[in-house]
Amino acid sequence: MELSFYSNFTNTLTAQEAQISALQQQISTGLKVQTPDQNPAAYETAALGNDQISQLSNDNTTQAAIQTQLGAANNAYSSVTSLLDNVQSIVLQALSGTTNAQNLNALSLQVQSASKQLLSAGNTIAPNGSYLFGGSRGTLAPFQPDASGNIAYFGDSGQGQATIGQGNTANTLVNGDVFTSALAGDGTSVVTANTGNGGSGQILQQGLVNVAAANAFRQGNAPITVAFAVAGNTTSYTATQGGTTISTGTLNSGGQTNLQLAGVNYEITGAPANGDSFTIAPARPQSAFALLQQISTALGSAQATPAQVAQTNQLLNQSLAGLAQYQQTVTTAQAQNGVTLQALSNAASSNTTQQTAVQTTVNNATAVDMPAAISALDQTMTAVQAAMKTFGTAQSLSLFKYL
């Protein structure tokens, strides 16, 4: 019987010590399931959940990187908008009629400075060290002088898609289209005065009257020529396209005459001289750099005769319309960028919510109930201490030695 007592005590003590060890490990790690054999279903739930949490964490890291990149693009767009607004103010000042030729030359220098700032914006270096507007060619400065000295684009239109959440992707790259894609003039046509014009006439776009006709003209290659003839006090015009007369008329004595050509309403102002002519050509893409160079050249070469002023103003008015095209282009790009940034923010919020939910599932499957575990540890240790005390007491009884 003495051997049985010792055996039972030893087995009980061993089990309690094992339980104490397990409880201590659970308390130190916070986990009640650490190996598959402890609870296969709970272990699998935790493993799958932790994999999902890891993926969501990776997605959030990707989101943060893209947000930083697009945030830099947003700042660049804002800088370009401010720059274009400043150049617009310079052109309007030049067109006001209150600036002499010397001051126009000074304004030309301001536009040259703006051109340098625009080039700097186009070659912005992103937070990740690449050129922001280079597309997939981020290691190469996207805007550089070509063999002719004109600023050319050496990037591409490449896009890189990255996963930002379950079923959601976002473009990680920005290209230089915002600096190169806008159309010259009003976006439909460009009006150019013949360099030999001797009068003070100008032809300015006043808006679309037939969208289909305007689009057809812009997509075509046939320019329109408007020529003027003066006989006494009467000035008439003839518009031809491809050798065919498409419109004729007489200028109003008030000095402003409207004519509609290829879906666009044009206004003739000033006093064209006999033999003066203008070319109305379909609008084609003009880089922002070429546009600013055009403005700078026009201001720098401005002269004072009525005919020279008309030539300069004709070019400046077309440039002003071109600036409006680029202002809209930048605004659109910034808005699209903002939509992507908002999508990234929403995806990050959704991922965080999912991470919290999955972590709760993992915790429910494997995390230890700390208060209960501590209580169980205290109870077990108390039981062991009591058993040891009882064993010591029983062992000291003299009668026990004879059992």
C-alpha cells in the first residue's frame, strides 16, 4: 500500500507540474494553441488568418508607397498650375495695350524663367528616387533638349499596376502626358497671321457652334485661308479650303465681324489691309515647353507699329488659348490623381478593418484567456503545495511507516 501511495502521488504531481508548465507557457506567449496537435482546427484557423493579415499588411505597405508617390505628383501639379497662372497673367498684361515694347521684353524674361521652372517640375524626382514623370523609364530625366534644342520627352506612357486590396489595383507610375498632350490654340484650331500682313486685323476664336463640324476639322488636315481685299471704304473677306471658297462677306463698319467656319465662331477685329491673310489650321498637340517658348519669343520680338502689334497680339491670343488647354489638362490630371489617392485611402481603411476582424478570429482560436489562465495557474500551484504538505505530513506519521 505504501508503494501505491507513492506511485499515485508521483503521477499526480507530474501531471500538475506539466499543467503548470503549460499554463506558464500560455501566459508568457499569450497563446493557448501553438502546435497543430494541441487543436488542429484552431491551429489551421490561426495559420490561414495570419497569412491573410500578412497579405493585408503588405497591401498597406504598397498603398503607403503609392500614396507618397502620388502625393509628390499632386504637389508637382499644383506647382505647374501656379506657374501657368502666372504666365497667363503676363500674357494678359501684354495684351492690355498698356505695356510698351521695352516692358514686353522684360516680360519675355519672366516667361523664360517660368520655362526653367516648368522643366524643373517636369524632371521632379520622386520620393523613391526615380523621375516622377518618366513613366516606366524612371531612371532617365524625362524632359531634355533634343538635337534641335527643343525640350523633348524621353520617358514613356508605361503603367505599373499594384495590388492595394482584395480585388483592387492602382497605377504606381505617372507619365509626362500632362506636359505634352494639350492641343494648341483653342483645342480645335490655330489661327496664324501671314508675316507679311500690313494691317491691324486679327482673327480670334469665340467658341464652338457645331461640335461635329469642329471635330471633323480638327481631325482633318485641310487648313482654311481667310484673305482680305480693301476697295475704298469696304473690306471684304474670302475663306477657302482646298482651293474651294467656303465663305465670303464684308466686314462691319463697327470693326468687329463674326464668321463661322468649320464649326467655330471667329471674330475679326481691327482693320486688315488689302492682301492680308490668315491661316486657320487644325489644332495639334503642342508641348507646354514649346508654348512658353512661343510666348517668350513673341514678347521678346514685339515691335510698336500697328501691324507689328497685331501680329504679336494674334500670337499671344493663340498662346493664351493654349495656356487654357494646359490649365485644363493639369486640372484633369490632378483630379484623376485625387481619385486614385482617395481610392488608396479607402482601401487602406478597408484593409485595416479586415485586419482587425481577422485578428479577432485568430485570437478567438488561439489566444489564451489570460485571467482564466492565471487563475488556473494559481489554483494548480496551490494544489501542488497542498499535496506536498499533505505528503510530508503523511510521511512523518509513525503509523504510516508500518502500513
